[in-house]
Amino acid sequence: MKRLTHVAGDGRVQMVDVSAKPLSARTAIATGKIRLQRETI
């Protein structure tokens, strides 16, 4: 299995230089619900 580049050997998260990576277009879709009591509105 390939080793993650943003996790150090002891499990700490570390910064990774991504400035050389090509641009990529991504789309994220999220949904959610908020439940309130009638008096709140």
C-alpha cells in the first residue's frame, strides 16, 4: 500500500507542498437539515 505523504512516521500530520500539482476542477454537493421549534421562527 502506498504511504500517505501528509502523515509523518509517528502519525502526526505534516504540510505537503502541492504547488507543482496541476489544477483540477472538482464539484462538491452537500445537503443538510436544520430542525427548529416553531417558536424559534
